[in-house]
Amino acid sequence: MNQMQQIETQQRKFKASRDSILSEMKMLKEKRQQSEKTFMPKQRSLQSLEASLHAMESTRESLKAELGTDLLSQLSLEDQRRVDDLNDEIRQLQQDNRQLLNERIKLEGIMTRVETYLNENLRKRLDQVEQELNELRETEGGTVLTATTSELDGINKRIKDTLARSEDLDSLIDKTEVEIKDHQKSMERWKNIEKDQNEAINHDTKELEKMTNRQGMLLKKKEECMKKIRELGSLPQEAFEKYQTLTLKQLFRKLEQCNTELKKYSHVNKKALDQFVNFSEQKEKLIKRQDELDRGYKSIMELMNVLELRKYEAIQLTFKQVSKNFSEVFQKLVPGGKATLVMKKGDIEGGQSQDEGEGADSERGSSSQSSVPSVDQFTGVGIRVSFTGKQGEMREMQQLSGGQKSLVALALIFAIQKCDPAPFYLFDEIDQALDAQHRKAVSDMIVELAGHAQFITTTFRPELLESADKFYGVKFRNKVSHIDVISAEQAKDFVEDDTTHG
């Protein structure tokens, strides 16, 4: 009996706890329904806020496009400063709007997380509690009821926190809506200000066009007046002081009188004074230009005279050196002989020619009538030689034999070589028309000059072989020429054989 009473008392306790849990569950369901009811209008208000935000963004884009027009280039400085201030305020409002939008997005995220937590955790937990209560109806364990009661308290606490967060979100959304309305009002106010500014700018633009047209008309009148003043010609100095005290009517009366008087002198050139001044200035410029040209011509002529004198002196110096070397070389080739070079000059006016010697004749040629000697007077070089002694008759080149001409030509070549040496010389049978004595003299001269140049000669005589350093033989075989290096004995045998058979 005692056990039955204990079981009945426990059942009564379980029933009481179950009734309390059921009442709490009912309250939780009611709170959930209330949360769902309040969630829908908040969602609708959020959608309306998004629509208004899109409208504000479209108006912002249109205002931004209007601000990007070229109207600012026609504004005054003050209007441009005011427009810049308005743009700064609009940018600040846009920045505040973006901040509010970010806050709204954050609040929406928090609301979404709360709803997710409510749907995924609390409701599941509520279902679990209901299931456990059903199990408690069948079981008699007191510990399970105690745990369920503690969990129910935790759920109630979480629901209270969720409701508090929901209220905070509602207050924040209301505050955001108020701020958005304030921004819309300020934007409308700035639009009105911008409209007033645009109207003022249009009015100023029209006034500016009128002033520009008037300025063009005044400039045109000014040009016409200046043209008439230029047509009057040069004015005296007193014209700028005499009529400054007269009134406009008096000036017009004077102008009519002057026009009447001017009609009497219509045949007179009014621009004669200006033309005289212009021609005088041109004359002065031409005189200065002529002086510059004269000075340039004088300096050019001086330079030409200096160059001509240098050419003359260079020719005289070279001729003297070659003439001296020619005399010395000829005396070595022809002992007891004499040879000189003469410079031939031509008379430019009469066409006559004369010879200039090395001594006094050269000095007479340099002291001509002209202050600067000219090289055009030189017509050539002549040669006079004597093979019979210094007191013998001097002969020209036309009076010499072939061998004598060859000897004189060699003497001239050797004389030029001393004055302007060449690296090598090539002679072809230069001793063919010479006798043995002169061939020996030519060979000695080549040996003397071989220290500063290279001499290549062809010969059929033995005199040039005695002083040669190297020998080459040219042979003709099978219609082809062959050149071979040979010794001195072979060269002498070849020359002697040719002399014997020749």
C-alpha cells in the first residue's frame, strides 16, 4: 500500500510538472507566432527601404550625369565655388547613405542569423522537449524531468534574448528610416538650389552673348575710324594738343570745314610725306647694305691676294730647289757639263713670252707692275744644257740627240726625286741610247739614291748589273713569258751573249 501511495504521489507530481511544461510550451509557441507576425512587416519595410534606396541611386546617377556637363566652363568663379560646395555636400550625403546601407545589410545579416538560430536550434529543441515530455508520461524517472526543466529554462532565456535583439533591430531600422527621409529632404533642397543656379547661369550666358555682340560692333567702328585716320596721312604734332579742349559738336563742325577745304586739294597726293619718309628709310638701309658688301668684297680680295702670293712663292721655291738639284745631278752625270732650268713667262696682254733664270731674271719677274704677282704668267719650264764645258754653247732640248735627251730626262727625274722623293722607280732600258761612260754615271747615281728609294730597271748592258742587288731573268717559252730569279753570273752571261749576238 505504501508503494502504491508513493507511486500515486509521484504520478501527481509528474502530472503537475507536465502541466507546467505544457503551459510553458504553449507560451513559447505564442511568442514564436508573435515573432513571425512582427517579422513579416519588418521584411516589407525592408523591401520598401530597398526600393527607396534604388530610387535614390538612380537620382544620384542622374545628378552625377548633370554635373558632368560642360556648363561649368561658363560659370563665374563664385558660381563655380558654390557648385563645388554643393558637390562636396552631395558626396558627403552619398557617403552617409552608403554607411547606412552597410549598417542595414549588417542588421539584415543579424536578423537572418537569429531566425536561422530560432528555426534550426530552438524549434528543434522544442520538439525534443515535447518528445521527452511524452516519454515522461510513460516513464517514472525524476531525473529526466529535472534536466528537461533546466533545458526549458535555458530555452526561455534564449527566447528572451532573441526578442530583445529583435526589438533593438526594430529601433535601429526606425532610426535608419528617419535618416533616409532626412537625406531625401536635403537632396531635394540641393536640387532646388542647383536649379536656381542653372537659371542664374543661363541668364548670365545670355547677358554675356549680348556684351560680346556689342563689343564686336564697337571694335568694327574702331577699325573704321582708324582707317579714316590713316587715310588722312601724317598729322602735325599740334593736332594732338590743340583740339583736346573742344567739345564734340565743335569737333564735328571743324571736321566739316576741313572736309570742305580738302575737296579743293583733291588732286594733291596726300601720302607724299609718308612715301618720302619710307623711301628715305629704304635709301639708308640700301646704303648700309652697300657698305657691308664693299667691306666683304675688300676682305675677299685681300684673301685672294694672300693666296695668290703664297702660290707664287711656293712655285718659285720649288722651281729653285729643282733647278739647283738638276744642275748638280747633271754635273755628276756629265763631268764638265752645265745645265740650267728656266721658267717661261708669257705676256698676258701682248702674247709674248720670256724666260726667267735662276738669279737676277727671277727677281725682275717678281717686281712686276702689279703689287701681287700672278701665277698665270708662268707658261712652262725650259731646259738649257751644254755637254762641251761650262763655256760651251747652251742648247735647247730640240737641238739634242736621243741619248742626250735621255740623259737630261734622267737628270730631271733624279732632281725631282731629291726634292719630292717617291718610294720606288721603274725604268725600262734607260741606258739603251747611252755610251759606256754615261751608263756608268747613271749606275753610280742610282746607287747613290737607292738608300731612300727602290729602283727597278730593265737593261741589256753590263754597267747597271754591277751595282744591282737582285736579278730576275725574263724568258719566253711556248709563247708564254716566265720570270725566274737568277744569279749575277747568269745575268752577266745573258747580257754578254745578247751583246755578242746583237
